Amino acid sequence: MNQLDIIGKVNGFLVEEFEVDPSTITPEANLKETLDLDSLDYIDLVVVIENNLGFKVKPEDFVGINTFQDFYNYVFTRIQSKQPA
């Protein structure tokens, strides 16, 4: 899965789960503000990631994730680390 595939998949489940306008999801947009995340929403986000992408997420993984690009990079790195070289 390449980075564009990952971005498409991530945006798809974020739009569906958090009911946001797809046009508001841009690489430089703030993840928390765009999705209107509170502490409970982060739990929902973790569950959605685990269900859709197949890896476990720890709360500390979100430290330093501010924009959608940060989030895409995190997901891409995690998916790449699961795949054999």
C-alpha cells in the first residue's frame, strides 16, 4: 500500500466516522480542530484506526501529531513496519 492509497483510506474512514466535509481534510489542516476531537473522540479514533488499518495504537503515539500530514506519516510508518522487507 503506497502513501496515496493510505491517505485515501484514512480520509474515507475519517469522513464517515467523524462526519466531516472531505474538503476540510488537507495535509496542513489541524487534525484535532478539523475533526473536533475531545478526549473521548481520541478513543474513537484509536478504535477506528485499529479496525481499519490492523495495528494497535498507544495514546503516546499521538504526541507530536498535529496535522493530517503528521497523521498520514504516522500511519504510513506503522503500516510499513508491519510489512516484510
